Amino acid sequence: MSYTITNERIFRKVHTFLGYLVIINTLVTLVMRLMTGRYISFTNIVFAILIVIVGWFIKHLNEPYLKDIKKYQEFGLEKLVTLSLYGRVRNPSDLANVLLVFGFMLVYPSVSSFGLFLIYFGFVNLTIFIEENRLRTKFERQYQIYETKVGRWTPQPLSTIVTGKYKEIKH
């Protein structure tokens, strides 16, 4: 089964919508909880805020590279980016978005928000799978090397990211 960039865009729009749905569901549940005077865990709120801050930080660090990728795509070109966060984790934008949505969900976790989060996370993984298949086909050996050195979700030590000592992967 062949997937195109159009399919990727559709899946990205769906998982973005699902992410917003998780956040809205959590906020509605939180408001309902507050209106009934039920207790909300301070620990959950602090932990959620920390996760959201980490997600925002990753998203902020990745923003300049996303702009460069979009510029290349406007001209019909595609380049395998292996600098900055892309040298540590293959999908920094998706990681940031998952952390943001997960952080919001933790403010007041409910069965419905957790279920929606799992569906959201499934769509994110499906989108990544489609994108990686396309990149594997386009860049062949170069992407295989990149794939073996850089994890899909797990970044390498943060010290190199914070200090800005990035290494481009040699192909």
C-alpha cells in the first residue's frame, strides 16, 4: 500500500484534532469537577505543568528547523535533517506535541481523556510510521543509518541539547 504526502497531511490533521479533543475533554472535566466542589490534586497540576513546560521547550527548540524544512518543501525539495534535536530524536515535534497533550491530560485525568489520549497517540504513531516509510524510500541508505543512530521517541542525553553541541550524522 503506497502512502503519499497527502495521506501524511491528512493523518497529521486527524491527530492534531484528536490532541485538541483530549485537551478540551480534560478542561471540560476539570470545570465540571470545580463546579461540583470536588478535590483536585495539587501534585497532578504541578506534574502536568512540568510536562507541558518540557513539551513547550522541545517545540521551541525545534521551531527554526521546521521553518527550514517547510522552505525546502515549498520548492519541491526534501532534505534529511539530522541537526539539532533531529540528531537526538527522529520526531521532536511529535514528541513535543505528545508531551503537551499528555501534560494537559494529567491536570485532571479521566477515563475518557485517557482513552482519547491513547487514540491520539496511536494516530501520531501511524503518522510517524507513514512518514518514516516515505523517508526510507526516498533516502534509502542514508535514512537507514540515521534510523539506527537516532531513536524514534527517546532522546539522547539532554546535556548536549542544552549546550548546543550538536553533531551532524555523517552519511
